[in-house]
Amino acid sequence: MRHSLTIVQVLVSLGCLAWLWAKPEIHEGLVEAVQQAEPKWVWLGLTLAGGVVAFGIVRWQLFLRLQGISLSWSEVTKLSLIGGFFNLILIGTVGGDAVKILYLIRRFPDKRSQAVASILMDHLCGLPAVVCLYGVFCGMRWDWLAGSGLSSQLALFAGVYLAGAVVGIGLLLVIALFDLTSRTPEGLPFRAQAVKFSKALMLFLKDWRITLAGVGLSFVIHGLYFGTFYAGALAMNAGVSLTEMFTIMPVVDVITTLPISISGLGLRETLFESFLERLCQVPSEIGVMVSLLGFGFSVFWSLLGGLVFPFCWPGSAKSLWHVLIQAREEADSAA
């Protein structure tokens, strides 16, 4: 199953990129589009992407401490950069999260479920921000989105997906709140792990102030992340307003987080090309470059993790290959 998903991700990314490259206006106009980029907006995009990383570090540190895992700010920063690097280079279901969990259980062998819970909540607390941004911007500009049938259909799909995610998270919280996992039969597979995880999750409900702070940080993080693509549009003189970008981005963000492509590569460019051309009358090659620039700003900070990794990974197995194998084993055992 895992290998099948990896194949699907590779095929989707390559298929989208091939489809875009087959358009003459794109492969003939990309070089000219790159030459038009304004450096000051490129620097702005890199700065905003750095802000995404910085506020993400603060948010994860909150949840680590809530789970009783004590890491210095230096360690959390290095581990976050390393996680971003592995998210970038790994194809399939094992990513930076598995690498971060591997690091944490080496440091804190008795806090495995807490380590997993800290990362899970780091992701989950971003959901309210995306839902609110989608509701505000897509709700205000629905008539604008409806100007293109495909755009409104994609926005509707993203809305349904977000609604399903909210319902799922609500059920998860109810299970933790009423401790339903502890009432399951003793011989049920993975019961012990489920009980430990449920107890770890309850800490987020009990200390709601920290959880609320994490949600607040998520608004900042998503705002900065969406801003990186707006900076890309400014760099390319695309003529896209901030409101238009913030209307498009929640939809693109939701669709590209689905595990059907390699870090959204290819799929993101296809979506930007379609949205910007249909709704903002932006030429195809400019739309693709806006997407590549926005993604490239994040890639820059992810690559820093590759420079940090050889000097910060604990233990004797500091080779990339060894860590990949161990992260794969960790992901399999967690599943």
C-alpha cells in the first residue's frame, strides 16, 4: 500500500509538470518570466518564508513543553529545520515528522506517545486557521470564484474536505474527553497505544490556553505562508491583489496537502496556472512562475536543514541513509 501511494505521488507530480511543459507558451516563456522577476520582492518572499519557520518553531515548542518534553530553543530550531529538509527530499509516507519522532524517542524513550501527540497537535491546530481563512475570503469572494466553473468546483471540494476534517477532529476530541479508548476490550489490537495517546491528547483540552495560543500562531503562520506567494506575484508583476491571493491560497493549500503528489509539486503549479489565468487573466507562464517562486521560498529554508543535519543528529548513525531507514521503521511501527 505504501509503495502504491509513492507511485501515485510520483505519477501525479510528473504528469502535471509534463502537461504544463507541453504548453508552448509555458516552456517558451519561463526563461523570459524569470528574467522579469524583481529582486526586492524575492527578498520579501524569503523573509516571509523565514517567518513561517520561526513561528512554527515557537508553536511546536509550546506543545512539546505541554507534553513534558524539554528541548532547548536551539534544539527545536535545528530539529525543525531538519524536519523541513526531510519533508523536501523524501517521497512517500515517511517525511520530516517521522524523523522528528525518531529524534525525540531517542532522547525521551518513555515519551513516545507524547512525542507523536506534540507533532499531531502542531498540525491539527492549523486547521481552525485554514477553515477561518477559507470561510472569510472564499465566502466574501464566492461570486468572483464562480466566474470560472472549475475554480468554484475546486473551492467547493476544498470546503467539503475542510468540513469533513472538522467533524473528524471533533470526534477525536470527544473520544479523548470521555476516555472511550480505555473502555474498549483488553485484547483489542493497539489498545495500549490508543489509551496512551488519548491521555496525551487530553493535555491539550485541559490546558486550553496553550492550545488557543497555538491556534493564534497558526493564523500568523498561514498568513505569512500565503504572503510568500503574494510576494511571488509581486516579483513577477502578475497584477494579483492581496485579497485575490488570499482567496485562492486556502483552496490551493488544502488540495496540495492531499497525499497525491510530491510536496504538491506539479499539482500546485497546475492549480496556480488555472486559477490565475481564469480569474486574474494572468498569462500561463507567469502563473506557473508565481507558484514556483512561492514554493522556492520555502525550499530555501528547507535546504538549510540539510546543512544543519550532519552536525546536529545524535548518536553514531549520522548518515542520511541510516536515518532514512530508521525513520521508515519508526513510521511502520507507529502505523
